[in-house]
Amino acid sequence: MAQWTRREDERLLTGRGRYVADIQVPGCLDAAFVRSEAAHGVVRAVDCTAARDVPGVVGAWSAADLPDLPPVPHTLLAKLSTDDAVAGREWPALAKDRVRYPGEALAVVLGEDRYRAEDGAAEVTVTIDPLPAVVTPTAALEDSVRLFDGLSNIALSGEAGEPIDASVWEDADTVVEATYRQNLLMPSPMECRTILAVPEGDRLTIHSGHQMPHRLRRELAALLGWSPDRIRVVVPDTGGAFGSKSAAFPEFVVVAHLAVKLGRPVRWIEDRKESMLVATRGRGQDQSVRLAADADGRLLAYEMKIDADIGAYPHLGVGLPMQTVWMATGAYTTPRVHATLRSVLTNTMVTYPYRGAGRPEAAIAIERTMDLLARRLGMDPIELRRRNFIPPDAFPYETPTGRRYDSGNYAAALDLALETIGYDTWRAERDRRRHDPDALPLGIGVSCYVERSGGERGGLHEFGSLTVEEDGTVTARCGAAPSGQGHETVFPALVAKVLGVPEAQVRLVEGDTDEQPEGLGSFASRSAQVAGAMFQHVAALLIDEARARAARLWGVPAEETEWADGAVLNAAHDGAAAMSLGDLVQATGPLRVEDRYEAGMAFPFGAHVAVTEVDPDLGTVRVLALVAVDDCGVVLNPTLVRGQAFGSAVQGIGQALYEGMTFGDDGVPHLAGGFLDYLLPTFAEIPPITIKDTCTPSPSTPLGAKGAGESGCIGTPAAIVNAVADALLISDPDLLQMPLTPDSVWRAARAAEQEHAR
């Protein structure tokens, strides 16, 4: 095992991973869904008769055939009540009278295998009268097309901070305004969504690649009218999630319902075509901002207005953009801030958390606007940022939007990023090229960010336990569920370090609601910060219990015992008497400790710098160098943190340059070519990326750790866009909207040339 950097690696990289699709259950039926080809329309008929006659098809059902099929459960965002947004806008597991997004499920066919189920699905006939579709917040706000009769397309409104008096803008030396489109993205994990429901007596076992097994158990139990202890959720190996696998989806509701109805196992494995059509989306905001400063570049006020595309149904996405509102201020001391939100229904699949979840949208807006302000002031963008950073001695810092930043040293991160990339050298090369008509323009972009990790209040806790076997093996259990974060490596190592035992002596069990009856899961970069702190806590409880037991055996006060190297020592005998954990269990019986542990909210931060070369005639952008300096507090495993930072930066590159949903006039997305139409950065497009870190421990958790998994998605996009704007000397930010496709860059370059010629 020494050659593997993670415990998981040998199993996963040698093909011995076990995913939901690998689980073989006798008598299992496979589900195929019949989906709407229209983005919006009235359902006139769904006829499953012919499908039922297809060989190998066990059954086919429309919504009319399943009158007791419950709707999709609504998932609330902690700290925000969204019940009013959902009322009258329930999400049916199978569409009944109306379809509201392309691919919405109309019927389900169960077959002896997926091939037969697909054959049956092809025989279902559907009649839909098309309705006009709206696929952007701007179009939906016109109110000429309403997704729900009698209800506004605005499902929720929110705000943070206080309205800013008009005199602030009037008296400011400089005010800049801009609008930004945060492109609608697909999370695109390697493994798509999965569920296998297996009836076992009066219980139901669910296998699913899911981030929150206890939430899934709770929601399915409520749908079935069962007590949660009748459902077991097991999460096997999971091929990525990025936030997109933390809900109960329409397909999950149908599969669980039919498994119980038929008394047979039912499985649905989403294929890539389905995933691109109906898996959750991320981002999707229209933003308008204005930023005021005095003559010295000191920020005075920041106003942000957001119209968020939340898709066809107000699920978790309805409140998710409040993360952008709360994080609007970024890394800067801005006395007056007011951010407002409208969550707008559109004829697209629902928007849901995607790596960064609201924080990239906030960082991109403020960081692009800081560059705009610097150009207007004639000030170096680095100096403008330094002048307005929240100073280290101001923490904990209360932002005008209600966030309480725990710790930070933003200037240190920026200084390291500039030093690492060789800022002065690149700046000299940029200036040289500006005087060389034959050289391609070069630009430097900076993005400083602050994000929130761990979750909101009410979600900053985790459950776990440690059990010791007679041979000394320590089994660690928790409510998390990994999807690539390296839990199997980090958590046992953490427990082993606290106990003073070899890492091989500790094994991890997670993602199983029978093994750990209570838990929250893996989301919001909370693994180390929350679950890690929980394991440190229960390991300390185990030491206390071991000392108490040994003291009783020896007939001495517990204060006369000591813990060292995985054993209890009798201090009164100079440590001559000692008992290992295994010895203690053999002498006193089973040893188990468990607890619920709550950590505090943390605010990781960093500075990313990008250097880009732009060909104005072709519209192409080449990222020559990217440096990401992130501060996630105390790092538990540097290798894993670097991997998270690198992967997240690649996804940030995707948002900046390649990814984005586009739609036809009928509202149907342009996805016929799969990943030939929706572009992801491949190995060939990844530039040299240098990962560095600073360390500002969080006082909110005893580990000092902050979240590390979402930094690149938050810091990288604005750095790249700012670099392109710098290369082309673009003063109008509206000219550069992500993704920076060759067409958009070419048009921006032409517009900039015309502006400079005037």
C-alpha cells in the first residue's frame, strides 16, 4: 500500500471499486423513463399500452396509472424558510397536466434489463400541446409566460444589508456599474445519478451514489409514510458529485414507490444523455452591480441585484442564491452594502448546488467590478485591492450582509500569488507587447475571494462513533458519504494520530444509515472542518473512557492514569503497568463512544492570478499560467488538498472559457452532440497550474481547518476573465460574458478596437 497516496486508490484505480451499477440483486428490474421533448406544454395524453406488450417489459406507468405517487420532496435551505415559494408549485415525480422543462419524466417502463426497458419506453406515445418557453430570468420576468397559472414566476425575494441612500452615490468620487451573466452549468460528474431500491421484508434498502444518505432516508420515509428505521440507505463508491447528488429526485421517488408496490428490486442508472438533459444545473444568475469609491480608491458602497434562474420548480435552488447575497462583499471593507435577490422560474431543469454554490457568483461579480473600478480610477488593480482588504486585526469581522468572518490574512495570500507567478516579469512582458503591433496581446488578471464552508447554522454538526474490537481494531463511523474527497484516508489517519495508534489499526465505515443511525453528509466543503472535528472529539472521549476503565481495574483514581501511544499507563507505577485498547476490551467488555459534535462556520479565502494570451483575429484565449493560493486553515493532508484545489481550478477554467447551456427558440438545450456541444476542459486545455497555500487557522473548530474543496471554482473564473479584459484593454465589462468563446472574444476585441479608435 505504500505506493498509493490514498487508501482508496488501489481499489479504485485497479477496477475493484463497487458502484451502484455493479450491485447484482436477483430479480432486479431496470427503469427507463419516457421524457418530454418539449420545454413547456400541456399534456394531452400519455399512452403506455403498447409498451406493456414489449417482450421483457414488466410494466409501464404514467402519472394517471399511479394516482398515489407522491411529489418530489422539497429540500429546505437552513436559515431560510422557502415554504411559501413551494406552495402551489409542487414538483410531480411524473408530469401530469403540464411539462415545464425539457426531459421532464412522463412515464416509466420497467424491464428485465435496461435494454428491454428502453424498447418499451420507445413504444409509449405522448401528445403535448406546446406552450411558449422562457429560459432566462429576463424573459421569465416579462410575465407573458407563467409556469404556474395564477402565480408569479418570481418564487422568492430576499435581501441582505441596508438600502443605500442616493446621496452616497451622488457624493462618491467614482461610481462604476456593470451587468454580469453567470452562465448556467452542468456539474458533469463521471458517474451520473443512481438508485437501487431493494424490498427486504418490511424494510427497503436503498443503494445510491448520494452525498446525504440520512436526508435521503428521511425524505423517502416521509413519502412512503414509513418510520425512518424501515429504510436503510447505503452509499457505495461514488464517481463524483460536486453538489448534484444531495436530493431526492423525481426518478428516485418513482423507483422507490414501484419497488414497494411490486415487492421487487428496481434500479435506475442515469446515462449520460439523460444526465445532460435532466440532471441539476448550477450558477445561472443575471447580476447588476454598482460600486462607489472616493478619490483615494477607498470603497464606499456596493449594490448588487440578482435575478437567479432556479429552473422549473422551486426546490433547494430557490433559496440557494442567498449564498451570493450573503457573500457579496468579498474580501473588502465596504461600509454600505445592499444585495437583493429574485429567484425566477424558467423552463429549464432545476438549479441546485454546484461546487461553490453561490460563492463563485459573488466572487466573480465583485472581482470583475474591482478591476473596472481600478481602470476608471487609473489605479493598479493590485493596489486597489490592498487598500480595501479587511485587515488581519479586524477579525472576527461582521460584514454588512450578516456574515461573521472567522479569520483571514488576505494580503498575504495575494502577495504569495504574485510572487509565485512572477508578477513583475509578466507585467513587463505585457507592456512590451502593447508597443509591438506583431505580438499577441497579453493580460494579467487577479481574483481575491472569500467563501463560506461547513454549511449554514443548523447544519454545522455531524454524528459519529468509535468502537474498539478485542484485537485492538478501531472502527470509526460517521454520517458523511464520500464522493472522491479521500475520507477513507484522512479520517482514519486523524483518529490514529489522536489515539497514538498505527493508521492501519483504524478502519472507516460511512455512508450506511444502519451503521450510523444519524448523520448529515458531505457537502459545503465540510469534511475536515466538521466531520474531522467530530472524529477528534470522539477520539478524545474514547481516551477518557479507556482511562476510566483502566482506573477501575487498577483501583486508582482516573487522574493517576495517562494515555500514550495507544495505551493506558499507570502513572503511580511509572508507566510500568499498561493496557492497550485490545487488552482493555478483553478485560472490561465492548468499548464504544459516540456523540454529536457541532463546529463553527468558517471562511476560507485566497488569491488567484492568471496570465492569458489572446488572439484578437481568432478570438482564442490561451492561459499561459495560473497560480492559485488558497487558505483553508490547518491542512490535514496536503496531497488531498492540492488535488481538490487543482480539480476545482479546472472546473473554474471550464466556467470561464468553455461551459454554458444554450437553448433553441423552443427552449430545448443544444445538446445533440453531447460533450461535443457542451464543452469541458480536457487535458489538452489545462494550463500550467501552480497550487500554493497560506495558513490562517480557524478559531471555529479545534482542528483549525476550513473547507478546501471549492476554491478553484470561486477564485479562478474572475482571474481569467480579468486577464482577458486586461489583454484587450476592455473597459466595458458587458462585452465579456462567460464563457469566453472565440466568437464572444472576437466581438469584444472588435468593439474594443472601435472604442480605442474614437
